[in-house]
Amino acid sequence: MNQAHASNPARTTALRVLLYAMLGLVALTAFLPIIYMVGFSTGVADPTASFGLGGLSETAGRTVDNYHAVITDENTDMPLYLRNTLIIAILGVGGTVISSAIVAYGFSRVRWRGRGVAFMTMLATMMIPFPVVMVPLFVMFREVGWIGTFAPLWVPAWFGNAFSIFLLRQFFMTIPRELDDAARIDGCGHLRNFLYIILPLSKPALLVVALLHFMFVWNDFLGPLVFLTHRDQFTLALGLQLYLSKLGQTPWNLLMAATAIMTAPVLLLFFIAQRTFVEGISTAGTKG
Amino acid sequence: MKHDSLRTGLLWIGPWILGFCIFTVLPVSLAVYYGFTDYTLLESPIPVGTQNYERMLHDEILGTVLWNTAIFGVLSIFFGTILSISLAALLSKPARFQSFWRAAVFAPSVLPLVAIAVIFKLGYDPDPEVGLANQMIDWFTFGALKGPNWFGSGFWAMTALLLMSLWSVGPAVVIYLAGLRDVPKQLHEAASIDGVGPFGRFFHVVLPMISPVILFNVIIGVINAAQVFAVPLIMTGGGPERSTYFHSMYVYDQAFKFGDMGYASALGVLQFVIILMLTGLILLAGRKFVYYRGA
């Protein structure tokens, strides 16, 4: 704050009020879709509306029965979709964290000729849009009999993900080199240095990578749409779309309850790990 | 300092090299190859030369999807950049509960796209009893204005998608925040002493200092906008009359609806080439407008 402002308390107070009013308005607007979703998901459908579409009954109050109705709905199997999503997420998160950490070590603590070029090449691959490789990947996975299995959705994660490698490398670079040198003098090779020095120091970064991949899997729509074929393999994202496509039979309040079920875990995860998360994203943007 | 051997280096990045060959080099090469073939999955690809690319020249739907994608990309990046820089400026002011405000702005961006598309589909329902958008228009104008039938016309459907895209500026805001934090305090103070007001400082000090960050975000924006898929598919299905039909949806439909893998691959390659050219152009323009410290 400069002195002109500090010397005028009335003006400073007015500015503070304005600041908090704007922050409040922004936060409210940001949460609006979530509030709306929760509101609708706990409402009772207006019985006078045709087909269950239309508004909520204003007199019936609030209920959590919608959530129960969604989970037990015979047209869809939300618990199964949740299980499928979790299987893909856990296998993928494990793979991404392990392989990306190994590769990031090779891009930061091992010094070899050609490292810069290889790293640039890796960054460039982030520009390749999925639709380009969608058809060939489908053909390749069909060739090995993986279409209609979870494999295409988690096996690639075990070969390092460019963005995760980038994040981890940035983090590894901030660990003082003297630690490596000391380890080396003690007779540690790269493997022991990686396992006993670098990894334990990098827990927050590894957590960011794990979180980002988990959210990616939770969110992914096009991947499962292309590679999965049977309804009992669907992920939550596909399940929700399936539920939506039955619109006309599915009342909006149930659909919103299903959406809330899909949304709650990621929102919860985000608020728990919000700080780690936000720091991970800003590292990526400014140190590139 | 001791150098390691090339073998050690390659061994460590081995997993990525393998993945790069299998999941990037091979499919991209195959996509280029399929682009020059007639391929329906039922039989092996038949080379047809540049037929797929010639077909693009007369493909009216392709013209439509490219136009839609371009309009959506330009407008969403333009408004998104203005909004995210403004939000970052607001959030960088010292305030209580700062991490809460920041988390609030970021929160909508972690919602799954499918979920947010479903929420907004309901939110845009023309009936003000149901749809939040029209209910709010009703409210703020005291019933004087009636909200539009959002998915009834191309103009309003595109507007609806653009408005909605503003809820996912979270990552950009966070990156701008980090950029703003790195603007040296002395520059602010020096400009202040010289009598430059807050707006002058923003345009002449802050903007040039964060221009590399803007460049980064715009490039990410182009890559994302070119691939927009799930949200329009769920909200509008591309309609009305293909007014919200985007390039990635067209690639998907050609491949998995019409089974024309050859043409779909050529369309994918086109998308890649466009992204590469745009990124190149933006980087070139960046040389003129972007200020790099220490350069």
C-alpha cells in the first residue's frame, strides 16, 4: 500500500468493502452451478409436469431420496460405474506416478548428452490433439484385442505422462545438487539416490501428479467413449451421459442427483488438497 | 561435475521413449498413412492418394465445423483471457481468507466436463421455472425481458457455450496469479513515484511483465479449443442445424458413426497441422509483443 492511501482511512475502508464485495460476488458466481445442482438434486419433481421434465414442486420441500433412487435405478448401475472408474483410476495413477518419477529423474538428476533435445521433444508431444491419434489407437488396440477392456485407458499411463514428467522434473530441479554429490561419495548409485533421497523429498509433487491423473480419469469422456463397448464397463462419465440420453424417462432432479454423485468426490479431493494442487498448476505455468 | 553416459540417461527415460514410440510416433505415422487411404476397418486400407484431402475442399460440413471451431476458439480465448487476468488481479490483492477465494475461483474447473455440461443443459432450459439462466434474466429485469430459447437458434447456442466456458478459467487464473506475483515491486513503486495511476501501471508495467504468461495461456487455449468435444456433444449434440458442431465431433462421427477411418484420419491430421501453424504464428507474433526479462 502506498502512503497516499494509508493516510486516508475512510477511503481505505471503502476500498476494503469494495474488495470483499467483489470477492464475494465472484465466489458466489463460481459456486452457482454447484448450488443449482445441489438444489435441484434435492427437490421433488412437480407432479403436474408431463414426463417428469419441468420444474420442482414448491410445496414438497427437500429430500435425499433422489440419491437413493439414482443408486438403485435399474436402467443404470452407478455403483458399478464407480467401481470401473476407480479401477482405471488406481491402475493409471500408480503407473503415472511411478513411470513419470523415473523419467523425470532421468531428465533432471542424470546428466547426459542429448537430454535437452529429448526433453523438448517430450514437451512438444503435449501439442498433439487426441483426435489425431484416436483412429490409429483404436485400430492398434483392436489388433491386440483390447477394445472393450480397461487396458487402453490405463496401460499408456505406465509409460510416463508428458505433463507429469514435466511437473516432477521442475520439482526435482529445486532439490540441491549437493545431496546427490554427498550420496555419490557415500557410494550410492543413481537408483539408491532416486529411491532414498529424491523420492522422499518429493512427496508433495508426487501427490499433485497422482491427483491430476485421478481427476483426468474421472473426467475423461472421449477415451472411454472410443475404447469401451459394453455398458457394464462404463465409467461414471459415460454412465451419466447414458442417464442423460434417457431424458424423457429420467426426471431432472434424479439426473442432478447423479451429477452430484459424480461431482462430490472430485470437489472433496480438491478442497482437501487445494493448496498442493494450486501450487502444482502455477509451477507448470511460470517455470516453463 | 561428472557426466553420466548416454546409456544411463536413456535407461532412465526408457519408459517414456517406449511410450513415445508406441503411443505417439506409431499412431501419428499411421494417421498420416490412413489419411491417404480408403479404410473402413472391414478390410485393409486401400491407398487412394490425395483423395481424402481433395474431398475436404468440397466438404461443406468441414467448412462449417472449422468456422464454428474458429469462432468458439477466438471468442472463448479472448473473453477468457480478459476474465482470468481480471480475476487474478482481484485475487492478488491482500485479503483475509485468500486461499478460500482462490479455491472458489478454481473449483468449477475441477468439475468433470460431463457433469458441468449436464448442469448447464438444465440451467439453459428456456422455462424460467426450471432454467437458472432465464430465471436470473427474469429477476434482474423485473420480468421486463424474457430469456432466449438458448438451444433454439445457432446464435444463442454458441453464446451459451461461450458463457459456460468462462466457468473453467481456473487454471489460467492460477497461472496469471503466479505471473503477477513475479512482477518486481520496485517497478510498481517507480511508476507510482513518477505519477502513473493504477490503470497506467496495469497497462504499462504489469501487462508487459506478464506477457510471456499470456502467450503460454493463449497457446494452451488454442490447443484446448481445437479439441472441444464432450460439452457440445452433451449440451447441444452439435445443433441446431450444426451451429455448434465442432471439428473433433466431426472427426469422431466420420470414424465411429460413418466408419470412414481414412477420411477421419485426414481430418485429424488437418487439426494437428492447424494447431502447429497457429502455435508457430502466435510464437512469431510473441517475438514482437512479448517482453522477456533478461532477454
